Amino acid sequence: MKKESKRAYQSAINGVDAAFRRARREHKEIARKYEAAKRAAEETSKLSDFDAADRLKKERAAFEYRQIKEELRPSVVKVWDEYNSTVRSVRNNLVNALGTADLYRPGDIDTNAVTLLQSGILRPGDYKAMAADFAENPTMLAMLRAEARKAADAMTDESQAETRAALLSIANEAKSSGEQLLQGFDDLDHVAKMFSGQLDGWSYGPEYTDSLDGWAEISGQYVTSEAE
């Protein structure tokens, strides 16, 4: 793997990390204001309606709580929409930085290997060994993935279930270094989206997404496992 690609990946991961931390801070601030307004409304609801000052305080707190409650979801969605927009831009920059390394080229086709792939005699171990041989050849890896999936799809008998699963696993994992970097980036972004709550359709309250922790450890693992 080229050092330039590793540096581009590192920069992209840092971009995701920075965008996530910024969005998380804004999300937490929205949640803090919501919880404060909720507490104020609950506390003032116990005040007497017979005292004009207390009644005004109660009405003001109730109004502010209703207002911030109505704005809660749109505000949170806006924060994470901005995160998504930033990450799309960062990913595009990573793709551009990786350049044409993962383009499929006719000149990269190994005709002997293609003949073997299409022979129907390969076992999972053969596919795996061939994937290792063509680790830096995106063209052949793409053909290998296609043939492995085709072979797996042809296995409909229950007795072939284990072999079919092995072939599908190989088809999913046989990726070039550039594809692996992009997959690592996308995986981390997926975790960030899970932390934000958007994968669940914002079905949980702010206290749920605010309680999720461990981002520093997770993003650090991606940097060390994918970029080294």
C-alpha cells in the first residue's frame, strides 16, 4: 500500500473524527437545553396559580419547554445533516486521493486465472489463495468476487450450505488495499451514524444518544487497524 494512500486515509479518518466530535458537542448542547427546560417546567408546575408572579413563571417555563420540545428533533437532525454533508466531502477527497489505483483495467486481466475461475472446479481455499495473489489487482479481485458469488448462488442444496457461506465470505472480503481503506472509512462513518441516532430514525430521545460513549477508543482502533 502506498504511503500517500495511508496518509490520505489517516487524514480522512481525522476528518470524520473532527466532524463527529463537533456534531456531538452541538447535539449535547441541544440535549442540555432541552433537559433544563423540561426540569424548569416540571418544577414550576408545582407553583400556585393564585400568585400572579408564580403563575407567570409557570406559564413562561411551560411555553419555553413546549417550544424547545418542538424544535428538538429538527435541531438535532440539522446538526447531523451538516455532519453527513462534511463526511461526504471528506470521502470524495479520499476517493480522489486514492486516484486511479482501483480502476478496472483490461491489461490487468490474467487470462489463465480467469479460465480457472470460470472452470467450476475451485474450492473456497482456492479462491482465498487467489485473492491473496491478486491483493493489489482490483480488476482480478472484482472478477474473483463475481465468480465466487456466482458459484455460491449455484449451491442450493442444504449439504452445500457451509461451502456457500465460505464463498460468500471470500467474495465480501476480497478487496484491494484502496477498497479496504474506503471500507474502513465507511465502517467508521456507520458507527458515527449509530451514535447520532439517525440509523434508528431518531426514534430515541436525546438522553439515549447523549449517553453513548467510547468514540475515542473506536476511532482509534480504526486508525491503527486500517492505516498501519
